[in-house]
Amino acid sequence: MSDERVRGFPAFGVTGARGRFARSWWGRAWLSAMEDTALDQRQLKQGRKYAAAGLVGPITVSPGRIAAVVDDVDGGPFRTELRLAELSEADWTRFLDRVASRAGHLAALLDRDMPHDLVEAADDAGVHLLPVIGDLDPECDCPGWELPCKHAAALSFQASWLLDADPFVLLLMRGKGEREIREELESRTAPREDFAAEDRTPGELPDLAGFQPAGAPSIPAAPGVPAEAFALLTANATAQAKALLAGEPWPGRRHDAVRLAAEFPSVAGRLGDGPGFRRAVAAWTYGGRAGLEVLDAPWTPPKTALAAARAALADVTDEEPVFDRNHCTVGGMQVRLDHQGQWHPYRLDGDAWWPAGTPETDPGLLLG
């Protein structure tokens, strides 16, 4: 096992009288897996106190295992670890294929974020990243018989803090280190070179810009298949070919369905349904691929971009904007920054934010 697959983290030290809860939703999912398995809630409470008191030493994370030495006011120290099953190579292939197929997922993961829909997409593929009840296996050489004992509980609390800062900790426990994951993702998203023809300048791509799939070819309807379906399939195949030749990752079936529903409204009902799908279609309609990504995957912009946005908004509103990563909320309006520097407007409808217009580089224009 290479050093890259064994990571060490310094002890947290004393964090306060009661410690802190996990801040990320995946950190909280980690704790839920431990808490739902616990047979004695008193051990959890004691473990949280031990975590807050800094009784957990430096933590080592490796595939299938997270370990530390935990001190005790009544004895110790004790060698403590939590075990989690590694993913199979087939599972890793399915998971990494899913990540590479969605630019938003890839950007979020590399930005140390784990979007809900990434985990849901992995679950749909039969790959379960987050532990559930019974997945975490605690071990400790203390004389206690509880599962988990207070030492394993303390380690689990601090492990959730590590996960807050870096979801690659969870992926390492599942079997692969960050460098290995990055290399495999790069191999999946690298431009393809096997399409170059002999009569083309090296690196030159075929020009598909003039090809209009809506008008050519003209294919009549077939029994049970309307003519519009053929136009839709042609448009989809052309878009995939352009992306492939440009070396862009093809984002997958949901991306296809959303884009085609936006471009062919008359068949949108056949491609998907429900508020989530309609929001995605609205996001694509207003902002294209960037609009869909900014709907699906929050990310952390540079501080300079947020400072510029704050200054622009100060010119058009007296309300104090609330920033949450690339989301900025002012009253009943929200704007979201994409990776190209465009702000996408959103309006609150019930308990959900809906795309509300085309993006602008100046967020003040969207709120003015």
C-alpha cells in the first residue's frame, strides 16, 4: 500500500465543553450510522465529551479503517478503530463513471463537496458510499463490551469533523486515495485522439456547426413512433458527437433528458416529470449547461468574486445579502454564480428556489 493511501491527521485537541456536531450532511450521515447502531446512548454522550476534551490522539485513515489512540480519565490509553467495507473494483468503476459523466459532480468533488444527487446517482448504480446502520464496525482494546464503546464513539465524532473538511477521507476508507481518484477521473475526461482523419490537420476537429438536425434528415413517422421522435434522436446524437470530438465528458441520461425537454417542449412530458425535473428544465432553458450545473452543484468561489458581488448589490439594495458558497440571497430573490462568472437569478416558490431568468455578469442587474 502506497503512502498516498495512508493519511495521518493531527489530534484536534480540546474543542469545548460539549464539542460540535458535524456540519456537512455527509458528516451527519456518518454519525447517524453510528448512532442508529448504538445499544447504549450513554456511551455516545460520553464519547462526545471525550472528543470535545481532546482525548483522541492523531488519527490515521487507510482503506477500510480509521484508527487512533484514545485516552481515558479512568485508564488507558486504548487502541481504537472503526472499520468500513471497501468498494469492489466494479463498484469503483461505476462510481467514477458517474462522477466523470457530470461536470457539476466532478467540480463539486474536487472542491471537496459531496452533492446529494451525486450520492443518489451512485446509489442508483448500486454503489453505496455513505455508511448506514450496521456498516461501521468499531473495535477497541478497552475492557468495555458496548458497541460502540465511548472510545470508539469519540473517534467517530472526530471522524465526522474530518469528513466535514474533506469527503476524500470517506473515499479513502472506501478504498482509493485522492491522487488515485483524480488520475482515474482525468483518464475518463481526457480528450480522445483516435478520431483524427488522415486528411485533417493534427488536432483539427470536423466542423459540425452547419449541421442542423431539426431539418435533416427528414424521416417519416413509423407505426407507434412519431416523426418528431426521429428529429429528437438525431439532435441528441449530434450533440453527443460534438461533445465527444471536443473532448468533453458526456454528462449522462438525466442531462440528455433535461436538454431535450428544454429544446423540444412538446415532448417534455415523455422525458421526465415532477418538480425536480421541471426545475432542471427551467435551469437549462435560461442558462444552458451552466444553468443546470449551478442548480445541481454548489461550489466555493474565490473571495474576490464574492467581494465584487457584494459591492454590486450594495448599489441596488439596502438589504444585507446572505452568502452561502456561490449562492447569494436577498429577500425573496437569490442569485447563483457559475464557473464562468455569470450570476443566475432564482425566485422562491413555496419551499424551493426556481430559476427565474437569464444570467448576468453583474448580479446587481438581476436585483435592480
